[in-house]
Amino acid sequence: MEQKFREQLALNMRVERARKSLTQEKLAELSGISAKHITKIEKACVTPSAYLVYKIAKALDVSVDSL
């Protein structure tokens, strides 16, 4: 279940980031999360905390539920 969550989150993040024409570096800047960690999340290598998901959603201007 955790792997499925990571994969879905990764996909949704990439889609939303592309919609906003943001690079991983820009998303990192907007969210206050390192670009390296954004990359790991988008590759579904790590499971981010709820707080990091919140920060990413806020940076992308979407709801947490949409991620």
C-alpha cells in the first residue's frame, strides 16, 4: 500500500508541476524542500511526511487530496 501511495503521489506531483510549468528546482524553492528530496519523491523512492505533502500542495496551489 505504501508503494502504491508513493507512486500515485509521484505521478500527481509531476502532472501538477508540468501544468504549472515548474522545474523541480522551482518547486523546491517554492516549497522549501530541497531539489534532491523533490526528485526522490517524484521517483517514488521515499515516502514524504504529511507536512511535506502539505508544503508541496501549497507550492503547487492544489489541495492535499489532489496529490
